[in-house]
Amino acid sequence: MQTFILALYVLIWPLISLAVLGVIGLATLNDIRAARRDKRELV
């Protein structure tokens, strides 16, 4: 049972990291689109 819990823990972290990376990527794309729409610099 302990091996199963450890394996689950090791496999869950990449999924969480991927979800966080996806949220950051989508937010960046939305900011880029808003900057283009308002004709202003992103930085």
C-alpha cells in the first residue's frame, strides 16, 4: 500500500505542474491579445 501511495504522489506532481504551466500560458496569450487589441506594448 505504501508503494502505491508513493507512486501516486510521484505521478500527480507532473500533472499539477502541467496544469499550472497551462494556466500561465493561457494568461500570457490573453495578455498578448489584449495588448494587440488596444495597440499598446506588452511590456
